Amino acid sequence: MKIAVMAISDGAFELAETLQAKLPEAALLPRDKVFQLFKENWQHYDAFICIMATGIVVRAIAPLLISKQSDPCVVVVDEKGQYAISLLSGHLGGGNALTKRVANTLKGQAVITTASDTLGLVALDIWAKAQHLIATKEDMTRASALLVNNGELKVYADIHIRSLPKGLIQCVRPDDADIIISNRSCFTDEIVFYPQNLTLGTGCNRNTPALEFTEAMTELFSDLGLSVQAIKNLASIDKKNDEEGLLAFAQQQQLSIDFFTKDEINRVTGVEISAAPLKAVGAIGVAEPCAILSAGNTQHTTLISRKRKWQNITMAIAELPFTLSAQVPDL
């Protein structure tokens, strides 16, 4: 975490120097106009520790705010170091954890006002991120509100659950659930958290445009009743690591690509051997073995869609082992 420490008055700057010395990843910004400092540095740091009045900080950062998914966290400290206040991005941004760290360093008191923390409940967004679950902003807000208002959330999952954090209760029927954890696309009106447990292997002819990848993926997932939100990443042979259409498709979908060599591919068993890639690059296939390799290639990896071919593209889907737990590490 890149941390900026800011101060205005002489006393505050002395405390800032002391704090920065105890936080090796922190940088002490020069004493300058606060509004300008924030504007110039907002995109360059993950966190700001401001030793100044809360009102000044609020007015300075207000024009810069975008969303809790992208804004840095902000911690405000009084000049004597008695209180550290988590002002912004307490959960996903790590502000609450940093506030506690600052308070402990200064032997002061941490002030945390997020509802789940004050009620002793799990921070749902942090837990979901730690568990590699994806939800829309609206669904995350609805689920968090239900948890705070009711003190619990009933959870249905079609993946393995080892344990759940405080406030989350497993149920056996989706109709009884407040939230559903699934890679299926059949849940439309419910609050759904998607596990990132699918890898999409793909091969292609040279110069295949990005649009064809999108169309093929959409058709394949629709036919199988799967949600593209559950895709962890793409996978292909290393000979395609410069394929412009594939790279553009990955960027549009905000997915990374695992590339594998022909030797890695040829060690995969239980896949359909394809004549075309065997002749072209010496690999037994691309879509199926790459999907399996990307999913871990273990006895628990499942090829849930064998290779499907379009004019210029082949795709296959593998499902990797996925287990939910109560683990909520500090971010």
C-alpha cells in the first residue's frame, strides 16, 4: 500500500514526521496548499493520512471522489495523535485496517463508523473480495444493507462451503436465501455473488477480430446457462500471445490470459486431440487443454464444456475447485 502523509501546522508536521518514520511504505508530502496536494496526488497513492481538521479534508477531497471501488482510503488524525478516524474507503480501500494501525502506532484511539464493524458483523465487500466473489455494485449494497438491518444473511451456494463468517447462514434452498452464490445465469431477480471458478480456453485463426470472440463466448455461456461473470481468466497457447483480436477481447472483458507451451499442453490427458493445431504448432489441442491447465489440471478440475468450434474460434470451459470459508484477511 502506497501511503501519503500530509500535515499543515508546525505541530502536525512534527507528528507526521514521527508517523512516517514508523511506516516504511509511507511518503511525507511537502507542506503546501492542501487542495492542490490532493488534486496532484489523488491517483498516485492508495491511502492518505491527514493530520489536520476533518472539515478541511472533506472539502478538499469532495471533487475527487468517484467510487469506493477505486477511491483511495483517507485517515484523519488530530494534531496530538489522540484519535485516528477512518474517513473514506474503510473496507475495500483498507481504511479501517490502516486507521487501527495508525492509532496503535501513535498510542491513540481508532474511530471506526462503518456499520458492520460497529455491529460486530463481517464486512461483506472485503469477505467477497477475499473469497474471489464478484457482485454488481447494486447487489453488494443491497446485501450489505440486509446484513446490517437483519443481523444475518441466508446464503445458498451451489459450491462447497467449508465455513462462513459471522452473520452469514447457509440454507439449502435458493428460494429461502437472501443471496445466492453460483456461476449459473438462471438467477435474475436475486442478489447473486459469482464465484470466479471458470476458465475459458480458446484457440483461433490468425487475425480473428475481438468481436468474434465476444459473440462466441456469449453464445457458449448462454447455451450452457452459465454467467460470464464467473470467468476467472482466459487461456490459450503461447503462439497466440501476440494475437491482436484475442488481446483486445481480453482487455474488453477485463480478463487476464494464461498462455501455455505446446509441451505443457501435450502433457494434458483426457482431451480431444485436434489435427489442426497438431499440424500447425505440434500441440494436441488448444481450447480444452489450456482451459484445464489454467484451472489447475488436478483430479478435481472438471471440463464442463468440451471444445466448440466456430468458423475462426474454438472454446472450452473448465471449472476449478472452489471452496468458501470464513476467512477475511486484512486488505
